[in-house]
Amino acid sequence: MKQQYKRILFLGALLLLFIQLLYTQNSKNAQIFSLEEIWKVSEANNRQLKLSSLSLQQSNLEVLEAKDLLLPELSIGGNIKLNSKFLIYDDGLFSSPQDVSVKGYGYGVGYNLNFNLFDGGKDKRNVVMKKEEMTRKQYDVELQKHCVKYHVAVAYFNLYKFLHFHDFLDAEIETEKKQLLLIESLHQNGTVLKSDVLRISVKLSQLELNLSDIDKKIEIAKQRLNILMGRENEAELAISYQSAIEINNIPQSNYTDYVYIALNQSPEYKIVNSEIKWSELNIKQIKSTLLPKVSLYSNYNYTYPQISFYPYSNDLWGFGQIGIKVQFSIDNLYKGRHSIARAQVANNLAKEKANIKKDEITLQIKEAYLQQQLAWEAIETAEKNIMRTAETVRVIRNSYLNQESLLTDLLEAENTLLEAKFNLTTAQTNLKLSHIRLLAIVGII
């Protein structure tokens, strides 16, 4: 029996050692990231940023395509054909025709060149419009980077906050377990009532339920960060949350300073201004259809047999032309009026959108700026509350042990202290997030 008991103990020790090794291995595999490191990984691997980058590449190729249209059109061609009888009706269709002797087959080869000299500046302006579209895509890439950075910061500080909440709850559970043992001992001695044991047991159960909820929120926050970083959903992830958030280096700039920077740096505001420029170019582009089109053309062909000009011949012949061609579309004089009017309305619409976007940005800055100020106030209040409630807990715990106060007072004071710790961590993360949001809005994150 003793031999079997020792064997069980040995197997149990091996199992514990194996579990410890697995835990250590997983801890080593989980790379610890700072917020700046997560930003770098996200910029390289985030799927939304990859879409924006591909869209920018596409726009760049569209500019090159527009430049290609400025080059002359040059084509070469050839043909092989079977000729029918060459009949000439000298006296009309119903008279006997003259049969001209030509070869029963023929062929031709030549080139055709067309070079645009003037088209109202449409082709060159089309290049400028495509460049403006590419510039807008560049602004959109910057905007997406700022948005991704802000969303990463939200997920990061949520994880930071939940990890601290987990530590607070874990420490509180350990404290309450020790306190439960003490109260059970007091109850056995007849010092306290059974209801005190039940009350602290209920609180302990609630704390454990809250801890389980926090664990699930931690998993969600990690998965969200992994997705933003372009990693596998279940990849190991850890952050350095033990160090306190640096809040002293957050500058308290003036609201008007942020507005001024935003109107000069914000990619979102640059996009709407780019739309105004594009709409103005579009008006000129439509008006250019009212102008004539002048082009230089040239062609030369070798043809066999010669049946285009009299006298006809069964010999190879060459013929070419070079000249200037002028085209003027008369129908655009009356068709283009509505197109021009529509383009002008689109320009006015773009200007109104820019004004609306300006108001939206200033309002967002005001909101984030006031949130930052509120976060500073919340930090000061939470720090004071922690000092006060910690002292309150100490005093009530001593008085409870001396049977001078109720357990409900002690539990309420402990809950207040725990809530104050939660509030301080929340206020610190809110301060950091509100500052990052300000930087993202003004375009300097």
C-alpha cells in the first residue's frame, strides 16, 4: 500500500512539473509588445492598410496610363485578299460591263500615324486629374494609418485596463479568502454571527464571477489586437502592463492650436479639399469639349494590285499621305451646357462638403479635448478617493474585529476602494486615449 501511495505521489509530481514546463514554454513564446511596437507591426501587416496601399498603387498606374495617351498613335497592318472580277459599267448598271483584267488575289501592308496637336488640353488635364486622384488616395492611406493606430490604442489600453482589473480582483479574492477564514474562526468562537460568514462568501463568489468576466474580456482584447496586427487570431500576445502609464509627458496644448494644426495636417480635411480641386479641373475638362481638335496624321501603304486609281495596274504600288486634320463637334455647343452646369453643381457640392467636414473636425477636436481635461480631473479625484477609502477600510476593519462596526460597513468600504482603483486605471487609460485621439484627428499621430 505504501509502495502504491509513493508511486501516486511521484506521478503527481511529474504531472505538476510537466504543467509548469508547458506554462513556462508558453510564456516564452508570448512576445511582450509595447504600444509603439504594435503600431509598427500593424503598419506593415494590417489588412485594411494593405487595401489602401493597393488602391494607391492602382491610382499610380492610372496616372501612367493617362500619360500614355499623350503619345502618338502608331499602327501597322497588312491584309491578304481574293479579288472578284473588276467590272466597269460604262453605260449604267443594266448595260454590258467592261471586264478589267486584275489579279484574282491581292495584299497590302502599311502604317498609320496620328498625333494630337490640340484638343483643348483634355489629355494633359486628364493626367493632372489622375494625379489629383492619386494624391487623394495618399491622403486616404494616411487617414487609414491614423484610424488603425487609434483602434490599436483602444484595444491596447482596454487590454491594459482589463489586466489591471484582473490583478485587482485576484488580490481582492486572496484577501477575502483570508478574511473568510478569519471570520469562520470568529464564528466558531461565537464572536460573530453566521450571517457574516454568508455575506463574505457571497462577496467572494461575486468577485470570482467578475474575474471570470474580466478573463473573457482579456481574450477578446487580445484577439482584436491580433487581428489589427494581421496575426493569427489565437496567437500568443502579451503587453508590458505592469509599468504605469506615462501621463506627465502629455502636453496640455490650447484647443485653438489643435484646430489650426488639423486644418493644415488632417488627411480627412485634405481629402475634401482635393475633391474641390478635382471638381474645378472637371469643369475645365468639360468646357474643353467645345474647342476644336487638331491632329497631325500620316499613313503609307504598299498595295498589290493597284486598283484604286486609273489607270489600273497589276503591279505593286505605294501611296501615302501626311497632313493636319481639324475636327469640331458642333453638337457639343448645345449638349455641353447641361454637362457644364452639372460639373459646377458638383464643385459647389464639394465646397459645401469641405465646410461640413471642417465643422465636424473642429467638433471632434473639442470633444476629444474636453475628454482629455475630464480625464485629468478624474485621475486627481480617483487618487484622492484611493487614499481616503484605503484609510477607511483600515479603520473599519480594526473596529469590526473589535466588534465596534458591522461587516456590511467593512464590505462596502472594500468595494468602494476596489471601485476607486478601477476608476483610477480607467481614468489613466482614458487620458492616454483622448490624447491619441486628438493626435489622430489633427493628423500628427
